[in-house]
Amino acid sequence: MQITPTPLPGSALIDLTLLEDDRGFFARMFCRQEFIEAGLEPLVEQANVSFNHKAGTLRGLHYQLEPNAETKLVRCSRGAIYDVIVDLRPESPTYLRWFGAELTADNRTAMYVPRSFAHAYLTLTDGVEVSYQVSTPYTPGAERGLRWDDPAIGIDWPIPPVLVSEKDASWPLLSEASVEAR
């Protein structure tokens, strides 16, 4: 397993180290000790899966307030997504900056999303499946979101979103509401 920090401190891309032979390969997708050594929170309380029928489906930008803030390990197991995180830590030098990476079934890369980061993804192919390992159970009263198209964040999506839930389309712009990341 290879853990590569992103430009947003505390977040990382996780790539597999494949042990290959004539049968195929074997790889470790998660290792508590390696996460600790890399400064990442290794807790997993819940595992989720999301299936998306159409390319251009956008989910997010979601986060949860403390004490229910989540870390997530997100991996695309079928198809391809553009995965995006936004730093919501007011004390961070990268506050409100975003980072995106393509996660695909072929590259097997995962995104580690720290606490107090918003997360979203856009499907790049039809028939996409995404799995999440999450540090804290989903808590409806703690859920918040940001608009995927907020000009104050300025995410450069690789294709135009064509399917966004009513809930995700109605999150407020930063100019209309305060960000409650803590």
C-alpha cells in the first residue's frame, strides 16, 4: 500500500501495491498500523456502497458536524469517478481549497478524506459503484453540505453534472451561510 499526501494537509491518496502472479494479484487495501504511521485516523465504524446508473451523476458536497465528523476512505470498485474534497478547517492554510482525483476500478486508488472536509464525487461512466469506509455512523442531524457549483470554491468538474439530487442542489452557497465544520 502506498500513501501519498495530497496538497490539502491530512488527506491522502491510497494506492495498492500489487503482488502479482499467474493467478492475478493480491493487495492490502487497509492497514491500521500504516495509517497511524502516516498520521491518518484508522477508525472504521461503518462501510457503505453507492451505485450510480448514469455518467454525470453528482453526489455531494457532504460533511458532518462534530462530534459526528467523519473520516472516509473512498474507493471506486466499478467504473470511474472524479472524487473531490474541500478543506473546511478555518485554522488551516488550505481552508476552502479543493482537491480532486480520478478514482477508477482500473487504478484502484482510494481517497482518504479527513474530518472537517466536505466530500463529493461525479461519475465519469455509467454503472458506477463506490464503497466507503467511514469512522463515524451517519447522523442525520449532523449532516451538512455545500453547493457543488459554488463559485467561492470553484471546483473544476471534468464533465458537466447532469443528475444532482434536489437535496444536493439546494445546499446554500458560502455567501449565504456560514460553514460549520467543527
